[in-house]
Amino acid sequence: MSERILSIVIESFPKMLLAGIKVTIPLTIISFSIAMVIAVVVALVQLANIRGLKQLARFYIWVVRGTPLMVQLFIVFYGLPNLGLVIDPFPCAVVVFSLNEGAYCAETMRAAIQSVPQGQIEAGYCVGMNYLQIMWHIVLPQAFRTAFPPLSNSLIGMVKDTSLAANITVTEMLMTTQRIVAYYYEALVLYCEVALVYLLFCTVLTWVQRWGENRLDITRRKGAQA
């Protein structure tokens, strides 16, 4: 590696990392938090068999999972202004990523909720609890433990998917790298560098996932012994 390329790599790394900390990570956290709220609501609506709402929830999941995330970003950011609705790049990315991830996580949560034994739900009704109380106190805590690994994978996937926000001018890590490439004309080295930064973030989340799974496993064992 020449001294010029090495100096470019050293100079570019803080800019990429700062863009990741200031934009990529907040975009991921905010979007995934909203997505989890959407996922739980949509999953509960489907399992509650509320006429009309269940069909609406299935339609939402069908549309979101059946269309590319990039197309969804373009529709909201470039298409909605034709209807007079203009959304700034970062909020637009939050809306699209939240709705997109919410559809996938809703199916994860639905499966996790259905894995809770029916007898526990019936026991809740026997002690006088209503549907929402049963879900909040009995079903959802167990469902989240079951869904933790796939939801963690979804979170890691979202970190990488945020790179698509560069296409709607969000100055996250990829957009920052594109600007650096346009200045130095060292595409291979710089794109490999930003790939390593994404890998760094995802590796940290993988460690957190393993720690969380170990903690849940310890809690489950203690509960079984009790």
C-alpha cells in the first residue's frame, strides 16, 4: 500500500466512523424501535381476529414484503412530493425503514406469540385477566424471549440496509464514502474501508446478541429450577 493510499485511509476513517455514529446508528435505533411497536401491534391484531383489521394487517405485510426497500424509499421521497407531501431525507428514511422492518418483525412476533402454550392463556382468563392483560403479563414476555435471536438478526440486517438511505441523500456512512471517493478517486480502497466499518458495527451487535441470549438462557434455567 502506497503512502498516499495509507494517508487517505487514515484520513477517511474518522469521517466514516463519525457518519456511522451520528447518522447510521441513530437511524437504525429509531427505525427499529418504531418497527418493534408496529410489529407487536400488527401481530396482536392478527391473533385477535378483529374483523377488518386482520385483513388490513395482512395486506400491509403482503405489500411491504412483496416490494423492494429501495422502491419504497423512492416512492416516499421522490413520489409523494407529486401529491404535495414533502418529507426531509432523514425522517423519510425512518418512516420507510420502520414500516419495512415492522412488517417482517410482525411475522416473527406472531410466530413467537403462537409458540406460547394455549394453556397459559386459558389460565389467565381463569384468574380474571382480560386479553390485553394476558398478552402484556404472560404472553409477550415469553414471546420476546423466543423472538430475541431472529429480532437481533433483523437489527443487524437493518444496520446494513441503512446504506440504501444514501439514495435519498441521507448523509450516512455510504454517502460520506461516496463523497470521499469523488474527491480522491480511490474507489476500491475506500469502499473496502467502509465495508470494514459496517462489519465493525455488526460485530459489536453480534456480541450483544450473544450476551443477551446467554442472559435469557440463565433466566430461563433459574425459572425452570424454581
